[in-house]
Amino acid sequence: MPLLTKLAAAGRVEALLTNPDRKTGLEKSHTGTLTLRFDGIEGDCHSGLTRPADVRTIRQYPRDTPIRNVRQLTLLSVEELSQIAQIMAIPEVKPEWVGANMVTSGIADLTLLPPSSRMQFPSGATIVVDMENEPCRYPAEIIASHNPAQKVGFVKAAKHKRGITAWVEREGPVRLGDPITIWIPPQRLYGGATA
């Protein structure tokens, strides 16, 4: 029995970005196509089947422990980038400033897509949503360097608007302008959760 449900509304790829060298910083450059492989975006500094554990997983693993790389891609939306800029009282937040690999449009509340949702592209390439990407100080510093008179800081403005991280489930190319089909898992609250 199929578990995932296809959403009626489709999204669209508005920007694609990559950076081959992490040492050059967080900022990425625009491109027309991303080639998705099982280890991530071909030629991007965040590709790899594994990654070292960091501050995000410090409660589970000692720093630098090799773990599965579920952060192969970072996605943001045109709509949420605009909302962040409005809250910060600046003209715009460019996706290259925040380390985005893909910018979408037409997906309501992209950041709140449930984990395990699938995003599928015309080539068949498919990515799986890991989880919400928490805002942090690195993009905040880049944005501040371009907008020293901002009224609200990025970390506060981007809460629940910072996009998602994802990993590749099926290989293939993704092109600028591609439609995006969204598949979501069943939605229910976990009764065993405690505060």
C-alpha cells in the first residue's frame, strides 16, 4: 500500500547554486543545472555519503564522528526569503548569502514540510526532506556585511523560515525552472513525546 500522498500544488525551481570549496566560505554561485548523485550534488562541498558530526548532533555523537550525510542539500523558498527580508527591514536576502543549493517557489511554508517528504523533479531525481534548517550566525554575518542597517537579526527573523535540508534518494539532473512534485508522509502527532 503506498504510504506517501501527492500534494495537489506543485512548486518550481527558481534558483540553483553550488560551491565546490568549503574553504571559500558559505556563499554559493548560481548555475543552470545541478546533477544529483547518491552522495549529493556533483561537485558541491556538501556532497558525501557521510559527514562529521557537529554541533547539531552533539547530544547523540562526539564531534567529528562519521555519520550519514542527510544535509546534502539546503533548500529555501522565494516566499520565505522575502518574509525574512521584510522582518529584517532590508531590500532582500539573496540565496547565495545563506548557503542555499536550491530556491523554490509555490510550496507553502517550505520550512515546515514534514521530514521524509519527497521532492521529485521531471528527470525522476528525488530528494528526501531531513528536517528544518535552523538559522545560525554564519549567514547572519554575511547578510550583516551587505546590510549594516538591518533592524532585526537574521537568526530571529529566519526562525521557521530558514528552509530545509535534504538528501538524494534518486539520482538525476535538476534544472532551473523545473516543476517540483511534493509527496508527504502520513501526518500524526507522536503521543510518546515529552517536553
